[in-house]
Amino acid sequence: MSTPTYQFAVVFEQVTRAFGEVKAVDAVDLKIRDGEFFTMLGPSGSGKTTCLRMIAGFDRPTAGKVFLHGADVTALPPYERDVN
């Protein structure tokens, strides 16, 4: 069995998502290991769904990078991401 060359399944590097003047997500750094159970908790409007939408490719970050399994997917559309 080969060892993956990546350490994390999901990585956010200084990810920001703004809607006009409002920052829904502001400079988030996040690392989720492959197979790790991860929960995002917070009040309504804290950016949880926006983060999930950026992982899936439905929203693009205003700034920063999104990596899936070591690959930069920041600019990839949803159909080119293996997130199921």
C-alpha cells in the first residue's frame, strides 16, 4: 500500500470571503487530517456554511487558498473536485 504524499485532507490558508463590505470568513487558517472527524460550531452568520461552500467549490475565496488532499483547488469548479 502506498503512502499519500499529503498530510491533510482540507487546508485553508488565510481564506477570506467577503460579500461587499461584509466579511463572512476572515483570514481563516484550517487543517483537517484525512479521516479526522471535524465539527464547525458557531452562531448563525459565523461563516460555517460559507466555509463548506468554498470546500465544495460553490463559492471562491476573496483571498487565500483552499487545498484538498494537497492540491490547490481554489479556482477549480465543483465538478472538478473530489469531495463526495
